[in-house]
Amino acid sequence: RRKVDSEGRRFQDRWKVEYFFTEIENHCVCLICQETVAVYKEFNVKRHYQSRHSTYDKLTGHDRSEKLKQLEAVLIECVMKMVENICPEKKQEFANICLARNTVARRIEEISSDIKRQLTSKGVDFDFFSIACDESTDLSDTAQLLIFMRGVDDEMNVTEELLDLQSLTDQTRGKDLFVSVSSAIDDMKLPWNKVTGIITDGAPAMVGERSGLSTLICNKVIEEGGKAIKLHCIIHQQVLCAKHLKYDHVMKPVLKTINFIRSKALCHRQFKQFLLDIQAEYEDVLYHNDVRWLSRGSALQRFYSLRKEIREFLETMGQPMRELSDPIWLADLGFLVDIKHNVLNTSLQGKDAVNQLYSHLKTFGTKLQLFIRQLSQTQPNTIHFSALQEIMNIFPQDNISAQTSRYSAEIASLAGEFKPRFQDFAAIEEVSLFSSPFSVDPDDAPDQLQLELIELHCDSELHSRHQQLSLVHFYRQLDNSRFQEIRTLAKKMLSLFGSTYMCEKTFSAMNFNKNRVRTRLSDSHLRDILCIKT
């Protein structure tokens, strides 16, 4: 005879909404009356619902889903009360029971939907907003376009949230990206004439002069009566600029040595034990990855700190590194470590406004000019180059100081690369006016700001507030009737992204969630997860 247990019947998720049933401990339970149906068979479930609870047929769509949530909540509450009466000592164990996967997925969807609803509600109050876009491919070879939004309301409150994650299964041309961004902005019911800018990386599909995403967005804003500016991510620009100082004769031997030590398990174990035995400052060397922003400076710094230990270890392994005995090469290594590209890079990361990021760049550019002057002197000043100075002290007879003119030329070349890279940020005339309104001559300001700027300069109380308060609080307290144009300028500046740092950070979260064992994660669920994560 046929046995029911061998048929492999399973509970169907759609029965929850259609018949108000759920699964508890491998039993099919009615959420309305808490009775159990013996067999996982739709005919039995449907017969129970139609014969006893047909009055619930009048509930449809959203009302039916809300009723299901209410019944599930009541059931959980009843179970917990029963536990309190029968075995109170087990209450915590029952509370810690893992939820079903579908329940977890549904709750994630609900939280994401609520966040989107709140963002839509806030978006109505935005006076200006800008967007940051970046595209990357996940493990299932789907192109994922992240769209972040930074909006400012009349009270200078800044909102920075994930606007949408658009999944592209076909081409990723500029017009394809534009359709996705337009869809996200229109779904949120945001007016195009309030867009102040767009920031992207340097991919051709993003920055193309004719059909790039930035160009298409700016053209759309102009058609709607607004004005938007195109910006290239300030961190991405800095990374490209830093690569100008290649120093391959230093980097290649360093990377070759690091790979020799770490690529073979036995050699790596022996090296770590060697460092432990001699009580070295560090326990290992670091890998260098071109894609990761900070890895180059970190790898060089660690290699330099362990150069003596690495030299001894390689000699014991019969693989001596001749460069570690060359004073000139060591001086070049010290110089490369001292430049510290990553010092600037770490200061650029975060949610800072565009004026703060631009000030970091100006600071670094000014430092480069100082280094050029100091290293060009007859008696070079290496006070800010600690690693280079250490090598010069170790090898005083090798006249390493003669190399400083070459280092000065390298820094000058680097400084020359910086200037054109950041022209789009320098072209924003209002940045200095927004950052330091009291130091700008009214004659040099735009016409619509001149009278208000004079009135601002003549108010000693406002000058005192500017020194005491943050920029946001200062502009927030300005009288809208007296300084309407200045407040408008401030809101535009506050709405601008300075980098795509949030996009890069979110891609890391995407790769963590959609990993090799979760490649079947749907695009909609990935979007919900990242919406909550950010």
C-alpha cells in the first residue's frame, strides 16, 4: 500500500496568504483556529479554510497580507504565554528559536520597504540633492549600479542614503545607465531641477563627453530648468595621480620578495617563526594589491620596517636580495615610504562635504610645494622624510644627499600631475565662498551674492558666530529673509558628494553578502539587504 510519509509532501508558502496556514514542527496549523491538518495536501487545507473560515475571502491584496501578519503575531504571543504558564524556565530558549527563512526574508523586505517609504517622505522636503553612481559586477556576472543620494532640506539637514541598486543584465553603456538612474529618481518622485551634481568614477560610460552618464544627467537637468555639475571621484583621482610616481625599480623587487615569502606555506611559516624568535616589531609582511587603495603604502611601510630581518632570512634561505645592501636603493625605498600617498587617502574617506575634501587636497598640494623647496636647497632639509633621513645617517659616506635633487624633481612631477587631475573641483568657484565667506571680496563674488555678502561682512555678531559654530550650524542660523541667496548657495554646496566612497564601501558589503555560497541571492533581495546595511 502507498504510505503518505513516503510521498515527500511539503508545506507551500502560498498557503499562508491563500488559506491562513503556517508550518509548526512539521505540522500544518491554521492561524485562525489553531487546528492541525494531518497531511500536507492542498485539498485538505483548502477544504478546512472554505468550510470554516470562508468569511475571510473578502480580504484581498494589502488587507489580506496585513491580516496574515496580525495572525502570526497573535500565534507567537499565545505560544510565549503558554510557555510562561507551563515551563517558565524555558522561555528564553523559545525566544531564541530561529525564524523560518521565509519569515526572515519577508521581514527584510518589510524593513527595506519602510526605509524607502521614509526616504520618499523626506525627499519631498529636499531643496537640492546630488547623486553618486558606481557600477561593479557581482559573482553571478550581473552588473550592479549603485545610486546614492545626498539631499538637503531648508533647515540644512543632510540626508545621505542608498537611492537604489539597479541590476543590469545586458550592456552597460552610458544610455543604459541613464535609463536606470532616471527610473530610480522618477520612482522616488524627485524633481530633476533640484539636482545639483553627479559624481562618478572615471569609466568611459560614466564620464563620456557625448553619451556618458554624467553628460546625459546634466543635459536632463538643464532641460528641466536646473543646473548640475559633473565631478570625478576625488579619491579615484588621487589614486590615479599617485600611480604617476611608479618607481618600478623599487616596487618590483619588493613585490617579488613578498610573494616569495608568502606564496609558499613552508617558507611563510618559517619566516613568521624567524620574526618571532628574534622578537621583531611585526609578525609578518603585507601583500600589495593594485585595486585596494591603502595596500601600497602599508606594504612598503611594513617591508621597510622589516628590511633587516628580511635580509637575514633570505640569506639563510639561500636567496639573498642584493638591493637590501645598496644604499641608493634603500634611499629610494625610504623616499617612497615617506611620500605616504595613503596619508591623504585616509583623510579623503568618509562622508565629508565637498569643501572639506577639497581642503584636504589643497593641504596636500601645499605640502608637496614645501617638500620641493626643502629638498632643492644646497643643504637639503629632510626633516619630514624620516625613513630617508635614517638611511642617510646609516650610510653617511655614500653621499646619498646628492640624490635629493632627483627626489625634488619627482615631487615636482607629482605636484604637476595633481593640478590638472582636480580641475573640476577647482572650477567650483563657490567652494571657497562657502568655506570662508568672510575672507572673500564681494567684488569677486557672483552678482546675486554681492549685496548679501557685504551685509554679512558688516555684521560683527555673525562674524563671531562663524568662528564659534560649525559651517552647517552657522548657515542654519542665518535669517532667510536677509541672506536668501547665501543660504541657497550653502544648501547647494552641502548637497554635493565629494567622492564615491559610500559606493565602494557598499560594494564590499555586496561581495560579503552575495558570496560564492550565496550566488543565487536574487537582485531584489540583494537590494533590500544593502538598503538596510547602508
